[in-house]
Amino acid sequence: MIRLSSWRCFVVLAILCSLSAFANAVIPTPAAITSPASGTTLSSSSVLFQWTASTPGATQYSIYFGSKPGAVDIAFVNAHLATSATVNSLPTDGREIYVTMFSLIGGTYYRSTATYVAMGTPVKSSMLTPTSGSTLAGNSATFNWNAGTGVTMNSLYLGTTRGAHDIYFINTYAHTTTVNTLPANGGTIYARLWSYIDAAWQYADYTYTNPLITVGVNPPTSSVGPRTPINFTSTVTGNANQQVTWSIQEGTSGGTITQTGPSTASYLAPSFVGTYHVIATPAVDPLKAQTATVTVTPPAGFQVSPDSILVAPSTAQQFNAYQDGTQISTVNWSLQEGGVAGTVSSTGLYTAGSTTGTYHLVATNTSTSDTFTSTISVGSSISVAIYPPSLNAPGTLTSGNALFIDSSVTPSGIDPTVTWSVLEGPSGGTITGATYAKVYVPPTTPGTYHIVATSNADTTKSATLAVPVTAAPAIPSFTATTGAPLSLRNRHGAAVLNDGRVLIVGGSNPSDGSANNSAETYSPTTGTFTALTGSLGSSRQQPTVTVLDATHVLIAGGEQDWESAWNTAEVLDLTAGTFAGTTNNMGAARAGHQAVMLTAGPHSGKVFVMSGRQGTLNYDNNLGTTNTTDWYDPAAKTFSAGPVLNIARSWFTATKLQDGTYLLVGGSTGTSTPGFTSVAAAEIYDPVAEHFTLTTGSMPEGRVQHAATLLNNGKVLITGGYNIGVSDSAMLYDPSTQTFTAVPGGMVYPRWSHTSTLLSNGRVLIVGGETDVSNYEYPTAAEVYDPVANSFSAYGSLHNARNEHSASILPDGHVLIVGDFLYQLPAKAEVSP
């Protein structure tokens, strides 16, 4: 028997206990990527990775993507607590990609690994249908193409020359689009299908022949007697669709026409001698309508026109006599029923009596003694009506607005036209428009005015509409600030400070384009500007300006000139009035980027800087846009990498929604070709999940340098911007459905590089910008969006045109407008009504 000393027993016992505890400990299971499966070949340069949750739960997931095990030279993802992430810009050269997944559990990182083969040589999309070289069916065609390999977005150009898009243009993530505006003139349509692969555009060209659509009408000309029927047939060439719509140019006075088939109609000529026009309009291309001419002539022998007619009591109607088609005057006119039927002059002018009934006008040719009898039906008295018969609530018309009016004349069968007038003459307003429907524009002077419609068949019959006109509301006016800005600038940054002052920093001199490194503040109390003691360490155009606290402001990125962007940032100390650099730089140079102060999630209290353009500023060659982000920690004065966007963007908008997430809309993808490529898709950033997700719906078209404003109802108003041209459209984004809908009628003016500001009354003020790129037109007129009426209206006028300016809401609810226009001297600022 072996005996151990007491200390040796203690050591052995401790070892045995430790081994037992180790055996019973729960070893954490880190998260592992489940899709795509490890060992597979990736199908794109943009891939959605999904993974299982760790056991026990992690407090953070991070992923390294590298060219060797454990490396991070390809990509880095901080997914926080999400279990999926989309990684963009993966290589496409067939290399092996090593992925290391980290799970932070109980303060310790646990890892799992996976390997993939990068997608091989990317393949651009190709057109499937219609087949290149084929003849299209008409002015509508559906284009379908394949997904290609590594393609993340497509653009389709249709033009009259190779590479042009004067017929059609679209950016899309779908692989099909229907175009309903194709010409049908027998010419060539050039199609260019763009594929976005690894931050660059590739294209393939296709050609099509658009059919020459022609329409024939048979018979093309006709000469018939009164009330003679004609059967018309149309033929559409260049398209299988033979459907046409039949009409008469002269309306009901030109006869009647009844559609009897897709390409046939039965026409009945009117009673009156004259020339009339029957129109066949093809469904495939309404612009190719064809007209047939119908001449109504009296038959051979002795005839009278009209041979029958419906008239109102006491109205006049001219009758004409013809001998073998030639009008003659050697005629005696009489009424078979005598005076009760009315009277007739020696020239055939008939005036109906006051008694309704059927009467007969007898014409005798004095040369041949031949006679002809026309039938006259005298109906009820003519009645004229104006529509609307009265004004809708509030029952008045505001000066500056217009009223659409129409008329009707009864009974049927008589001349339906009227003569419009204003009882008060020119001082009572004006009436313009088509023969029947008219537009009444009231005078500027308030009062009650009277619109009159007088029957042309009986000038003694008329209708009158009384229109009370009220004065237009006074046009709001902008007020120049008491003191002028100290520097001439635009393309600057601006922010409202905690004490109500407005900080204006950086920008460029609009007279020569030189960058500005100065800063100043505006005091709403005195209406004056004061220069800061210090200047920016670097001149910056269009930096982001984010208030950190009561005494510090972050100024990040921007352009150092018209060629490149900054990756640096500076912090303004408001107490000292001086600027100092941050501890490190952003992960990428950024201009046309966005920065927001986070108020939720693990990075609450940090500034989130998103996307932007890194390289040359040339709107037709906007290179180097990044989808990366940075978090700025005010305490450490350092930047760290954040999650990546789904789409790289510059000159976009980022709007905080009521649920604390951020809506990113539009922008330029910043690619070298096909030029200024605007983005229609939107995405949401969730600061809690630290993840970007594309919205369910996209805008109908992309837009760049637009404006976006959160409304009190939770929706976001997106206005203007640039695509192929400057846009006057506006969209509403609904967070509940993640969809966009158009605002009916759009804005008063097309604009880009403008501002939109939510006012205290819930409306949105739209100011400045450019309306016409070709002619360099800049409106001084402002406008306002009313969310209740869902429409825009004029809202006063600026003292000066402004472009790439700033608009800052002041504590009293007014808006400070700062930023000058090209060659505008000296510097000026103004405040909204």
C-alpha cells in the first residue's frame, strides 16, 4: 500500500476536480455560414451570405474575406446581430476566397471557416427577344434579356442612332421592360443593353427595324346625295392589328358613323350639301390616322338642301335649291301649311313659327316648273345651359385660378355651337379655348362677373353663370438678412447649432470655382454673420456638417478641388472657434456623401458617414463611387469601418424615418459608362441591426441631386433631381409598404440642386436649383408642397437665384437661405416668409 503525503493528496484532488469541471463545461458553438455552401463557386460579385446563430448567443458577428486563411484583404463585414449580409465587389477571377466567421461570446471570439471559388470571367447580359435584326410589331414591344454572370444591374437605351437614348431609357434590376412609345416610320431602332459588373458598365448593341405603319381607307373619296349610306373599310399595313376607331371630323353635323367590325364602319351622310371627313385611327399607332373625304351633293334633277331638318321655334335656317348639282336662284319658295309654319323669303331663308309640329317647304323651279318639298320639324324652344351650372364649394373663384366651362344646346338636331362672352366686357376676365369647352380666367379685381353662352342657332337664347371672384392671397416675400454673408460661396456645408445659430462652412466661390476654407455663423437674433477665428485645415466643397454637442461639430469629406475628394475630417471647437483634425481618416475619400448622427443601436452617439464619390468630378464620367461607410466616435475622435450599402451612391439623400431607420434614395452609381447613371432603387439602413436592405419598391426612374423631406405623416417627399434631364416630378415614399407613388401634377418648376425644408405648418418649402441645364435657367420663384392637398403651388420669390445653396430652419420657424449664384456679387442671404 502506497501512502501519499497530505500535500500530494491535495494536488491530485485539485487536478481531478479541474478535469471534471472541464469535462462538464459547455463549449460555445460559433456561428457557421450555411449559404452559399462552403466549397461552392460563387455566382456573382455580389453575394448574400447567411449563417446560423451561435450557441450561446453572440453579442456580435464579424466576417473576414481574404485571399488566404484569416486574411481580410477582400472584404470585412461587421454584421452585429444579423444572420445575413450582402457582400459586394467580390473578385471575379476564379481565385479561392477564404472566409473566417467570428462570434463574440462572453467577451471571447470564436471562429468558423468556409472557402469558396470566386466567380470566373463575368458575362454581360444579352438580349433574348426580340431577335436583333428583326422587325418590331408596332409602337409597343417587350424586351427580354438574360441575367448574365456577375451582373448586378442593367440599363437599356433605345435611340435613333447607335448608343443614343432619345426613344427610351431605363435603369432596372429586372430582366424585362415594355416600351409603348416606339416610332413606326420604317426606320432603324438602335438598342444598347448595359450590364453593371464589378463597378463597371459593359454593353452589347442590337438593331431593329420599326415597321412602317400605314392606314388606307376605302373608299378614299365619295360623292353622294344627302342621307346616303357609305360602307367604309380600313387596312393597316405593317402590323397584324387591324383595329381602328372611326370618327367624323365635323362631329354630328357631318353625319353619323357606326363601327361594324374591327376595320369596318357604316356611315350616313348628313342632309346638308357640303364636304365632310371620315377618320380611321389605328390602335397600333394613333398618330397614323387616315382621312376619307365625303362630298354631299344634290342628286340629278331638281333638289333642295336640306331635304329635312329639325329646328327650334322662331329660329332661322337657310335652304338652297340645285338643278343637276348646280345651285340656282330661279326658285319660288312657299310653305304648304301657310303662316302657322312660319315664313320663307324669296332667297330661301326660312324662319320657324312659334307652334311646334311638322311642316313642308315647297320649292318651284321657275325655269322647268319642277317642284321639291323639304320636311321641317319644329321642336321645342331652344335651351342653352352652361356647365358647371354653379361653382363648387366654397362657391367662389380665386383670382389667378381658372374655371373650365362647357355648354349644351337643346333640342338635338340644331346647331350646337354657342358664342361665349363676359357680360362686364374685358374688365370681367377672358375666355379662351376650343369651340365648345372653354377656360375662363378671372380678373385680378374681386367682384361678381357673368359668363354668357349665346346660341348661334338663336341669338335670343343664352345662359348666364355668375362667378364671384375673390382676391388671391398675398404672395409671400422673402426678406434679405440684416447683414450679408462675409464670403461669396455655394456648395458649402451648413448646420443649425444647439444655440440656434447657423454654421456656414467651406464651399466654393461661384464666380471662379475656387474652394473656400472659411467659416461663419448666422445669428437669428441680430440677423448678421460673424466670422470664426480659425479656418478649415483644408478647403472643402460640399462637406457634411454634423453637430456633435453644444461645442463641437464634425466636418467630413468633400471636394478639395474639382478633381478629387477628401478622406479627412475636422472637428470645430465652437468655444475657441478653431478646427482640429481627427485621430485617423475615413476609410475612403468621399464627396456627394451623407452623414447622420445615430440615436439608436450599438453605435448610438456616433456619426455614420455613408458612400460618396472618391474620384474625378465630371458628371459624364463620375468615377470611383464607394459603397463603404464609416462610424465616427466623438469620444475617441476616430473612424472605424461600417457595413456596406447594397448600391454605391453619390449625390443621394438619407432621411431619418419615424421608426429610427434611414431611407437612402437615388444618387449616381458613379460609373465611367454609360455616363451619369442615376439610381432608381432605394434602401433602408437599420442602426440597430447595422444592415442595409433594399426597399420593396423603386422609383420609376433614377434621380441625382434631388431633395427628400420627412413629412409629419411619416411619408417622405422626394422632389426633382436629374436623370436624362431636369425633373419636375415628385414622389411619396410610404414606409408601411416600402413603395413610391407619384404626386399628381408634379412640381411647379423642374429643379435639381435645390432644397426642400419642412415648415412648422407641415408644408414643405422648395427653393432654388436649376431648371434647364442646356440654357442655364435658375428660378427665383419658390414653391410649397401641401401634404393635405397633395399638390405644389407657388410661394413667393427669392431676391436672387440660388443653386447648390443651403436652407436651414431657424428657431422661429423661418428658413435661412444662404448660397450665391454664378457671378452674383456681393454675397447675399435671405429668410423665408
